[in-house]
Amino acid sequence: MAGALLRLHGNALSRSAALRPSPSLPHRPMMVTMSQNQSYWASVNAEIDAHLKQAIDPLRPPREVFEPMHHLAFAAPQNKAPALCVAACELVGGHRDQATAAASALHLMCAASFTHEQLPLTDRPRPRPRTSSRPTAHHAYGPNIELLVPDSMTPFGFELLAKSDDPAQNNSGRILRVTVEIARAMGPQGIVDGQYQELERPQSDHTRWIKRVCKKKEGGFHACAAACGAILGGGSEEEIEMLRRFGLYVGMIQGMLHGVGRKEKGLAKMVEELRTLALKELEEFKGGKAEAIASFLC
């Protein structure tokens, strides 16, 4: 199964062909303590939450839209992609304020997607369990509200992103590029395709599940988040693509652990291979920021 995983990625994995450390480039694992992980994560997520709470005032008119939007945005399980966007921005030398709006947009779109996946439809499999530090009991509203309100969360996310366009920072080109990146990741070639494949393909076919679901959904979404952060932080094209690949591996690991199952035979080896590949993408980055973003693999 592990060999099949390597073949799935073609050129994306061939650049990191050797899974074992090369004698000419010794592998030095990054060391990040659990307290450092929690502190960094907590600070990034707190700023994203604060930005969203200010933007989605439940008393804002029309209240019948913003009140359930506020609830659904914070009832969905926490996803690593928004924080990864901020971490990537900081890694290439940017300030987290440059990526907060994009991270907030990604959070909203992820929450909208999650809510739609949990709708009590009778012609789909039972929703798979998710692990999260946040509550998943989000059914405070009827299916009609949970169907309609998430449809407003995606354009509202793009609105937040557009408002971050600041002539003083000369960031219009970056904002436009990030808008395209997010639209592509959320659209028919990204998460929507992954959701369709998730319904059509059994989890027992692990190779196809990883390629068609994990790579399209969690992999593509996290790849987009990391690339967007690097773009907004002013990273070079090489840095953007390295972080895009890093995000892909982070997301695929999340998809595999949540979708295929932690106890599945061979899964641990596959996850470790992806972790090795992800760390290789960080070898050109130095310092504490590199260690912080490496903690997304924990």
C-alpha cells in the first residue's frame, strides 16, 4: 500500500524521491516541544477567531442570517488550514496581519463545507467522525437554515478577503492571486470534487480513497492555505511551491487519519512517509518559524 501511495503523486514526490536521508544531506529532525506547539497554535487561532467574531456580529442585520452564521462558523471542528495560512506567511517573512483575513475566509469556507456534509440526507453514508477541540453538536438550527446559511459564508469569506486589499501595502495583486487560489481549491476541481468522490468511492479501496478524496479535499485545501500564506507574506515562487507541497502532505495526513482510520494496516508507515516528505520541504527555511510550522505535522 505504501508503494501505491508514492506512485499516486508522480512528479510531486519524485523531487523528494529518497524517503531515507541522503548521506550528502543529513536529515535533522526539527524539535518543537508540546508547550511551544500549543502556544503558537493558540495565539494564531485566537487572532483568527477574534477577526471572525468582529466580522460576524450575531446582532448585525439581517439577524436571521448572521446569528446562525456566527453559530455555524464556531461550531464546526477546528481545521489546521487557516492557522497554516498564517504560519506560512510568517515563515517567508510576512506579518500575520497580512494573512488573517485570508485565514478567516478559509475558516468560514471550511465551516460551510462541514455543515453541508452533516446535513441529514437519506441518500448518503453516515457522516464520518471527526476529531476536534471544538464541539460538533452544531444542529441548533433546522436543515433549511443549515443548507442556506453556509451558502452565504463562502461569498462572505471572499468579502473579508477583498476588504484586506490595502493600497498602502500595495497588496492588490497578492489578494487577487489568493482569491483565485481559494476559489480553485473550493470549486469543482477541489473540495467539491473530493466530496463527490467521497460519496462514490468506498473507504475500503484505500488507494483510490487517498488519491480521489484525501488529496482533493484535505490535501488540496491545506496546500491552498499554505500557498496563500506564502503569497501574502511576499514569498518567492520557489518558497510558495515548497509550502504548497508541505500543505498538501499535512492535509493528506489529516484526511488519512480521519478517513481511512488510525488502526488501518499500513497507515502508520504511509503517514510517516508523508511526514518525511513534508519536512524535506522545510529544509530551506531556518529558525523558530520553521520549527513552528513543522508542528503542524504533530
